[in-house]
Amino acid sequence: MLGPYFEDVLVQLGINVILALSLYFPLSAGQLSLGQGGFMAIGAYASSWLTAAQGWPWPAAFALGTAAAAGVGALVGLPALRVRGIYLVLMTMAFGEIVRVFFLNFEPTGAAQGFRGMPFVTTLPLVAALALVVAVLAARTASSRVGRAFAAIKRDELAAEVIGIDVTRAKLVSFSVGAAVAGLAGALWAHYVQFIEPEEFGFHRSVMPFTFVVVGGLETYWGALVGAAALTLLPEWLRFLKEWRLALYGVAMLVVMVVRPQGLVDHRLVEAVRRLVPRPLKEGAR
Amino acid sequence: MRYRWLCVVVMAIAVVGLLARGVPAAGLGGKAVKLGAIYSITGKGAEWGEHSKIATEIAVEEINRAGGIGGVPVEVSIQDTGTEVGPAISLARKLILEDKVLAILGPCFSSEFEALAPLLDRLKTMIVSQCSAKPGISALSTWAFRNTLTSDKQLDPAIKIWKDRYGVKSAVIIYDSADAVSAAEGSKVLPALLKKYGVEVKEVLTYQTKDIDFSAQITKAKSVNPDGIALGACYQQAANIVREARKQGMKQPFLGSACVGSPEFAKLTGQEGEGTIIGSAGWPDDPKPKTAAFLKKFMERSGGKKPNYGGMRSYDNVYIMKHVIETSGVTNKPGDLEADRARIREGWSKVKDFDGITGLTTIDANGDGTGKATVLTVKDSQLVKVEY
Amino acid sequence: MLAQQLVNGVMLGAVYALIAIGYTLIFGVLGMLHLAHGEVFMIGAFVGLVVATHLSGNVMLALAAAMLATGLLGLLIERVAFRPLRGAHHLAPLATTIGAGIALQETARWYFGPEQQGFPATITLTLWEVGPLRVSSVQVFILAAALALMAAVHLFLARTRAGRAVRATAEDPAVAGLLGVNVEAVILITFFVASTLAGAAGVLVGLAYNSVHPFIGVQMGIKGLVVMLLGGLGNVPGAMLGGVVLGVLEVLGVAYLASSYRDAFAFGAVMVILLWRPEGLLGLRVQRRD
């Protein structure tokens, strides 16, 4: 059997995978967000307030928390349509920080002192199941019409518009689906640690999924999965290094990017692995 | 009928015997008595955690040299929370679930304690804080203990001395609204106690733990010209607030408690902090032989620094833990882990007049320590006790 | 009180401006974000602290040592985190600099300890009363140093050959290269200058606020990014103005609202600027490199 501590690590891994995929959706349409921490906060706080203060059953609270994040995602996505590239990075970063400042001042959820009282919901099977659902959603999207539209926009927005893709709608959808998934990660996290505070959802939280996806690889959703797994497990493997653990983590990140600027996983690698896997296994994914 | 009498008598004798002599040393199984400690060795509470770590190591060495707990050596796995809530929770879970410790020493900070306490009903392992001072939070769980004084108890005599010594009639409160104990002090404890002693609160100002610039707060405080400034703060920020006030030409005396009461505060502020009154829960220079012996050992290991009250109470907590384990029927057999943990909790709830280096410890119905507060003041960059 | 609060804000703003100038220079030349710039600032603060505490009490020496050390550090970061990635995806340097930033934080934590440290009170504190204002010798030094550095950067960019090359490269690297500008050298010069400014800012923050610790760069780095945006990407005078504007806004926010609103201004301003005036406050030049 797995040790309880290892189970804890796996729960975090699952939540990080969901968080990484939350960034994959907007990225697949060429939109980088450094504000996923903000959406995570919205999902975490909304669901926690519902379970702890309103006594809602958790599935309903999770659903509403996710929906709230999606709604705010659409609201942010709208003005974000006007900005791109580095400006979008800075704008989403600012959004994430504004959400943090909001919760820092929002008394009903404890303001600066944080919020507690939510039940323990997030077990390993639940996280694993939800991570799988999100991963399948990402895989399905990638091979669908919508996914191809996203990819076209990512490559060349103008060309995508010319061939009849509704760029505005596609970008909004990608952005708010990403926000919803980040909100789900937030709800899971909150009902795992049973205590949340605004500082947890600051800039470093938004940077996390970004590093997962960039280190894992921007080309396919496998990159997000592998990146989240590698960067969650790496500090555990490096535990023997004691206080040098995080320094080496930083160096490892740098080295990976220098050696493989496209990230750990690219299309070629996915294809190579696919050829190795015997056909019947692929039936399920169809 | 006669048998029942006999049983009661035998049991009574047994209980009296146990209380009087403790469980015989050979009573414990296992290779070691495993305890965990979650201390804030880095981050904003670094000095508190560092002192707790040193004090714990001293106590563990002494105990093991004298034959351990119930004949078995004690091992304390000390973990660093970074004074952050997330790691405090995950480290407590690791110690309880993976390392299978009998009980946990710490955490020091109220924010950590407050978040961890409600989870203990599920984890079924006790914690005992050496410095958490926010009033009321031990009541969150029957598994949550604090062998220390809450900040209302620390501040009450301190405010009286501060008011009398400096003739303070009006005050400004500055507190860290992101830190649990500081916020409780700034928004509840200080206003209530200042009112009790007839000090008018002219302005209440806040900052956030990570802030480095306190110029705006001091300029504002200065504009209402109070007789003194009361802080709900931790020592680093408190020191910077004091220095900023002097820089802007304010000469008023400061008041603090709990997290301000660290020798490092006196060192950082130096001449500028002279005369600050601090409510606290332990005096390292107590001439009592036990305390003096501890102080000597502590200073050998800390490079000459004197311990704050968190360090002193950590030392006491290890000895109380030894006492509880030896007297509450703990077997320390792997199969008895859950029962042992419950026995230790039970034992802690009954601690009464334990004679330690900080004085006599009695745990009240909430799981909080009781006793007389220590009032300190800064003199020549040192913390000195004020008699009252 | 308002006048004193404005002084407080300008002091804070001067430091923000120094960090932001570095950001904006690097962005102007490379079109890339340097997310370890806050850590360069942090290392500068520590180097200054060590020199001032252990080697000599001389603040000028501490400033010079910190600037030299961070200048070299900037070159190192350019070598390991930027140069190998020329032509790679524009997000890749974000990841390498985040990695470099983490490594620098942890190295500083190991070497200097995790504690917040302050400069020794060696500079005798003289207070001057100017009307209702109270200004300390430390504040005058900080302001003077910041202004001198900004003037130096301005002169460097406007008057020297190397400065003109930097501006030409910022305008268009390809054209500058064709016209005979050594783009690689320009990049190195830019990193060196930008990093020395961050190092100086680190020392000034240490002097002003006595709060040097390994993670201080994260917060300062974000503020620097905001100021860069306020001033307009790649716009040096804009960064100076943006720094002061943000410093004053923050201080007034704390004074008239609450400390928890300190950051609301910075990021609220970013949203407004991006939606309404993406070229920044001064609006001298719009630089869009998507």
C-alpha cells in the first residue's frame, strides 16, 4: 500500500495537473495567463464559503465555485481580447493580484486572516477522477473542431479569422474554460488543506502552472501533464539535498529550458511514444 | 458486593501508586519514544523557532542522558514551517501519518495553530504550542494545547505599567492585519484593555506582514500626536516601525506583547527602542536554579543569545511530555499508537502545577496555560524584567 | 501631513524607478521579460549590507560594490538564461529566469540566512525641519543617489556611442545589426547597466527600510514590472515618472484607506493602462512585439 504521506504528495500532484491543464486551455488558443492564481482563489473561496458558512453539500459548492471562476474568466477574457503577447501576460498578472487584494479586504471570508471551517473532501480517488476528467476534456478538445480552431488562432489570428473562425468567441471560450478548471483546482485545494488565505493565491501561485506548462512543453496537453508531474515530484526526489533542494529545483528548470526550449514533451515525442504503444490501448481514447 | 469493594480498593491503591511513583521505567516498548516538532525556524517567526529548536534539543539530550522516557530514548523530529500555514499543516500530517509520532510540539504561531487545530479531531494527535498567544483558539479542538499565556493576559499588566510610567493618556494602535495574533491584539485585545485603563485610542492603523515601508503609518500617527504607540506586531516589523518613528522625530514610548517580546527586538532597535514595554510569558534571567542552568546551556549553543519565552516554554513542554507519557499508561507499542495518543492528550488536560523553568504550569479547561505574566522593557539593547 | 506623505511616496517611488529602468532597458533591447531582475536587486542589497557591516562602514563603497557585483551577475544571467534561447519561443526566457530567480533566492537563503536584516545605524541620522516637513540625512542620500543614477543613465543613452547603439537596437535589432551595431555587445551592455541599477536600488532599500531578506526581490520585481508598464515598455523617462507615481499612490492609499489596499493601486493602474493607454503615461513610443 501507499504510505499516507505519499498519498498526500499524489493529491497535490493531481491538483497541480488540473492547475497546469487550466493554463493549457487558454494557451492552446495562444493566450498566456499569469493570473490562474486569481481564478483558483475564486474557486477556492466561493466553494469554501458555501460549504463552511452556508452548509452546502460539497458537489454543489464545487460546481458553483467552478462556475464563478468561469464567469469571472469570461469577464476578464473580454477586455483581454484587446491585448496580446507581453501585455496580456502583465494584464492577467495584474488581475490575479487584484483578486488577492480583494480577498485580503473581504471580511465575510476572513480577509487577511484567512478562512477555515470547510470539511475534508479532497481524497486521492476524487482528485484522480477529476484530474482524469479534465485531462480527457483537454484531449477531446485538442482533437475536435474547437481545438483545431484554437490551434489556428494560436498560429495566426488573422488567418484564422479569414477562414471563418469566430476568433472572439473561441478566445473567450478558451479563457473561461481555463478559468473554470483553475477554479476547480482551487475548490479541491481548499477542501484538502481546510484553510485558505489570500497570500496563498499570489503571484507565485500563478507562476506555478506557467512553469509546469513551459517546462513540460507548450505543444500538446501532454506537456502540461508531464510538467506538472515532474515539477511536483522533483522536490520530493530532491529531499535528500535538504536546504539545497529548491536551489537545485531552480537550476533544473533553467537547464531543461536551455537544453529543450520547446519543453520536455513535443509533438515528435508524443508521436514516438504513440508508435511504441500497442494499438488496442488506444481504442479507449477514441 | 465484597468483590466490588475489593476492586475499588485495589484500583485506588494502584492509582495512588502510579501517581506517586510513575509507571516503572521498564514500562515502555519500542526502540524510541517518537515525538514531532513543527517550529518556525525560518520566515517571520525565525527567532521564535530557532530558540524553540535549541531548547528542545537541550531537553532531549538531558532526558536521554538520564535514561530517556520510561527507559527508552526520546527522539524529536524537528521540522521547519517557515512560519507559514500551508507547510505547518502538511508537516503535521507527515509527522502524524508517516512518521507515526506520539504527539507534536508546536506550532508557535497562532495563524499556524488556528489552521491546524480543527484538523486534529480527524488526525487524533495532540499539539502543544509554546508561544501562540491569540485568545480563544485552544478551544477549537480537544487535541489542541498551549502552554503559554494568551496576549490579553500578557498585555494587561504591561499596559498598566506603560500607562503609569509614561503618563500615557492617548495612544495609536498599529498592527499587522495579516498575522493572526497581531490582528487579534490590534483589533480586539488592545482596544479593550486600553479602554479598561482609561487610555484613549486616537487612531488604529494597519500594515501587512510583507510590508517594508511604514512611513505612511508613522506620518499619520504623528499627525494625531498620541502619548504612546501600541503595537500588534512581530519583532522585525516592530523594530522597523520604531526606527521609522524615530526617523520622523516621534519620541513616544512603544508597547508590545507576544511576538514583540524577543531579544532580537531589543538588539534591532537599540537606543531607539529604549523604554519599550513588552508583555511576555517568561523571563530568561530568573535566578531560580533550574532556569539559570538552562540559560547557561542555552547561551552556549545560541552564540550568547538569551532565549525568548517560546524557547523557555519549549524546554518545559518536553519535560511535561515526559511526565505525561510516564504517568498516563502509554505503552509505546506500535499497535497501541492510537490509544497512546489519546492517553497523552488525556494526560495533558490534567497537568497541574508542573514545576518548570517558567514557573508552575497548569492547563485550564480550554487547553491553555495559566499563570502570572512577565513584563519586560528594553534597556541597553537587552530585555529586562519589570517588577510589579 | 499630506506634504510629508508625498515625501514618503517620492522616496519609495525613487527606488521603484531604479528597478523599473532596468526592466525597461532589457525589455526595450530584447523584447523579453527578465523575471529574475528582482533577485538581482536582492543580491545587490545583500552585497551592500555585507560591505557596509563587515568591510567598512562606508555607504558609498557599499553602493559601488553592490553595483559591480550585480552588474556581473546580470552578465551571468544573460549568458545562462537568455543567450542559449535566442530564437526560441518567447515564453522560454520567462521560465529560465524564474528558474534562475529561485536558484538565486535559495543561494541567498543559504549564504545570508533567511532572516530580515538591516543596515547598521552607522550613518548618523540628522533630521532637518523644512517647513512642516521632516527630512532625514538618509532620505536625502537616497534621493540624491537615485537622481544621480537616473541622470547618469539618461546621459549614457543620449550622449554616448554605446548609449546610441542601445537605443538603435531597442528601436529595431535587425536594422541596427545591418547598420553595423554589434547587437551582442549592446545586449551585454544593457544587462550590465540594468543590473547595476537594480543593485543600487537594493542598497537604497536596505538603507531606507532596514528590511533585506532573500525573498524581497519577488515583491520588488512585481512592482518594477508595474512601473515599467506605467511608463510605457522600453521608455526610460516613463519608468522614472511611473516609479514616483506608484510610490505616491501606494503611500496615499495606506494613509487614507488601509494598508491592505496598498497593492490595489499598482494593479488597478495596470488594468486601466492596458485597456486605455497601453503606451504608458508619457506615451512617447508604442512598442508592440507580440
